[in-house]
Amino acid sequence: MTKADLVAKISERLGMEKGDVQATVETFMDEVKTSLEDGENVYLRGFGSFIIKTRAEKTGRNISKNTTIKIPAHNIPAFKPAKVFVESVKLNVEVE
């Protein structure tokens, strides 16, 4: 599902204009992004959490030059689904 598909489904379900729904969805995503950039996690009860994970410093390899490189510690955004959400997917989605 793409963002356009999501906007269309929400618009159809709520009977709202697609433009209004698109603005709402984009504002939601901007707020989540801004909160994470400010170092704040976002918790949505029953859905999941957008969190910041810290990756430790590690040593990698540049295969083309056959040298080792140092990859510094850094933060990355991550999504952790709520237990209720995980259980719902387990029950409703068949294993392929």
C-alpha cells in the first residue's frame, strides 16, 4: 500500500476530501519525523512506537580497496509494533 492508496482509503471511509486527508497524513508524518529528530520517541497505544535506536561503533570492510574502515556510532529511526498489533497480524495473515 502506498501513501496515495492510504489517503484514498481514509478519504472513502470518512467521506472527506482527498486533499484534506493527504494534508493530515503528511502533517502526521512530519510531526513523527520532527519528534524523532528532536530526540523524542512517539508512542501510539495499540499500534506501536516510533523510536530512536543507537547503533554501536563497529569495524567494516571496503571490499574494493581491501581495507578496514571504522563505522562510528549513530542513531537510526525504528518502528516497534504493539503486542496487540503483532498478534492481530499473526492471526490474520497466512504464512506464504
